[in-house]
Amino acid sequence: MLANAFEPKKTTLLVPQKNRTGRLYLSGRAPGEADQLNEPKLLTGLLDEQVVMASCGARHTALVLGGGQVATCGDGAHGKLGHGTDEAKPEFILVAALGAVHISQVSCGREHTGFLDSEGGLWTCGLGVYGALGHGSLVDEVAPRRVETIKYAAAHVACGDLHTLFLQRDGRAFSCGLAAGGRLGLGLAADGVACVDTPKELTSSPAAGATPQGRADGAVAALSAGAAHGALVYANGGVATFGVGGHGQLGHGAPTDEVRPRKVMELVPHRVRVASCGAAHTLFLTSTGVAFACGLGSYGRLGTGARESLLTPRMLASLEQTVVVQVSAGARHSAFVTEGGQVYMAGDDGSGQCAANSHTALALRTPAVPPKFAEGTGATVLGASCGTDHTAYVLKTVVDAHFDLRADQIMKAAAVLQKIGRGAAVRRMRAPAAKKRVPQHASPQERRAARQADAKAEDDRRAAAAKVIQHGARSKAVRKKEAKADGVGNSLWGALRSRFAIASAAKQLVADANDRHQRQYSDW
């Protein structure tokens, strides 16, 4: 939706495509994850596959794998996952309808998804009521359908909240979907056409500094779609924005909307190669690796060190000495990937999307590296994609094979232990109790604090259960030594170390693994 992961075609600074496949980590309220991830977690379900790119939407995520396959996960409303149904998928599953097509890029919107194949073909699925799928109708598509209305080979697709932007290989840009606020860039009046169900070509605004698309130097090289605005990056290094601009996200110096692409004059001295549009802010990246930001500044999402909104793009001083090769704008947070393989996060971390590993409400006003990927850990980040409340990271290799792989297995076993040790009556009692802790008319801050308290309590319970499993797997001498150090009697450990609980947990894990294996390969 708000930002695609990395797109190598957008800048010469990025690592060659053959070296850009890796492992996927997720943080925040990631689709398919039962708990909030306050630090990046390795996706172990696709360890046999290399991830080329990731795209995060509001409540779903899509991956392009090394063989050109696409896997999706999360909320399936309106068929946006492309599996032929509107059911949610808790794990990444290959999109069978695209099995014979080699996909090179994917983009997740709020309620729809766009796919680009290596031959230049475009495919879309999901919510069609506003015409964002580009099929000439307002019907939902539960499986990817070829966009026949784009006659020339395409180079890129970008999905916004309720609209879509397409880029052809000849440098012409098209749009379709909801037209409100000028987000399509077609010059439609606010009280005019409500939506466009067939892609229409964008033409630049006659405002000062605009460059007509028809000229050679006006060819579009890249584009990005945000919640209700968009950006076009031209081959000559210029950039134009359009759509809703109430928070300054268009960068024109005034909080006004633009119904046609208008050149951002503040960036004329710089050669822009990448633009990424979020919910209400925009990030720009120059050919020399310098990042700029404008728009709504709450939560520190702009990365300027403050929460003030900016009507014109401002360079990020904290990253001035760092070569940035990719930027991604989410709903309330941002990601900046450097040439050295580090990722800097800024903005809201209330759901763990910035991976600061904190259980309290936190806003990163100045870009910071997640502790999991800090210098010295050996982490090499190839790309990142910011969604609404979650983030996906593609890393060259697994950061800590022993911990990342074992932690995933232990946490699954811990969940099983919790279910075994907690009867149905207890679960029924916990549900209403959790609701009572938050008053009906509580403020958003109070509700967030309550959610964070619940998340921390759940983490503590999981950690305790995981310790039981680890303890039970160690030798008797080691267990006695640990029990003595913790001041815990052997009788208590004996109760916790119930052979029935351990055996049941192990049996359940094996059953889940077999079931997952069968489902994956039957769907693939």
C-alpha cells in the first residue's frame, strides 16, 4: 500500500539484482502473527526459498520469491491475497493462479494487490468497487486477473489505498480507482467523476516548472502511490506530486491538493531517483544517496528529529553522512536502508513496527537502527517495506541462526504449553477481564497502553513457558544448578516439568509441522 519494498530499477545505487535475494524478517503487528513483534522475527516457513522483495499493505503482505513465485499472507477480504477466496491466511502461501507466470514485482494496497510479470504483464486482485483493479468494472477479483486495458508492456505498479498507478516501459504513467482529492492525477474536479475503472494516462500540470510527459526528458522512470497521493519520478531527475496535500505531503509549500502532477521545485537542484508515499508523508531519495522528507510529522515519522510537519522537502541531517539506497514510507513510520546494509527506522513504534524492542509507547523522531540489526550483529539489510502497523525486512542471511531458528520453535511449543495448562474456564474468565481493564470511553492513549500491557503480560507468560521447555531439555545436574540459582525448589520444577506437558507439546508441534508441510505443497 503505502510503500513497496526495494525496487532495483529505481536507482543505480542499489546492489545488483542477483545479490539481492535473502531471508525475511517481520516486526510489528504482522499478518499471520498471533502476537505483536517488538523485534524482527525470522520467517522460518520459507527457509527453502530466497525472498527477492516484500510489500506490506494495511493488513496483508506479499513476497516475490527467487523463482518468480508470489506468496501472500494476512487478511483476505475481497480476495486481495489472490487465493480464489476471501479467507485470511495465517501463513504465507503461494498464489496458485500465478504459478505459470514469472513475477518480478508486487505492490500491496489497502484492499487490493498488484503484480508485474517479467514480460511486462499486469495483474490485479482484491477490492474492485472503486475501479482500482483497472479491468473496466467495479467487481472484486479473488484471484489475479490480467489487466488487458494496459496495451503496452509495463515497468511498475503501485497500489494506494483505493487507487492504482501503472508505469509503462515507454515512460508513460496511468492511473485508475477513486478520484477523490485528485489522487489519480488526471485533472478531475473534486465534484466531477467519482472513480475511473479503466487506466487513464496522466499529464503534467501547467504550473511553473512542470514538464510535459510527451517529451523525451519528461519520461517517467518511477512512481509511488500513497494513501491518497502519488509521486512521479522523471528520467531527468525531476519529481512531481499530486493528490491530497493537506499535511504538506506534496512538498509544494502549501497544504493544498493538486489534481495533476506538479513539479516539486524545492528538489530541482537535486537529481531524484526514488519517491515513496505514505499515508500523509513522502520520502525522496537522490542519486547521491541523500534522503528528503515532507508532510505530516507526528510520531517523528519524517526522521527530522522533531514532530513538526513540513510543507517542503527537508534533508535528513542525521543521515547526511550516510549513503541511503532505499526508502519506504508507511502509515506512521519510515525506513531508510543504507549502502552498508543497515536500516534506520523512524516514527511510531507503538505496535513494534520500528523494531525498537520496547513494550511502551515509543516514537523515534531521529532514525535509529533496530537493536536486532545493530552494528556487530552481522546483519546485512537489503530492503525494507513499511505497512500500516508492520514492517518487512529482507536480509542477506539469517542474523543468528541458533537463536532465530530455535526461538521460533520454542515459542510455538510455549503456546501449546499455555493451552494445556489453561482450561476453557480460565480462558473464558480472561476475555471479559481484559475488556474491563479498558473503560468504554477511554482515550486512544489509554487503549494503547492497555494493549501494550496485555502484550507484555503475554510475552512474559510465553517466556516462562519457553523456560520450562528449555529446562526440561537440559540434563538433571544443570536443572538442579539453575533451580538453586533461581531459588526455586525441585518440587516446583518437577510440577512445571511435567512429562505429560512436554510430550504433549512435542506431539502437537510435530502434528502442526506435518499439517503445514502438506498444506503448503498441496497449494504450491
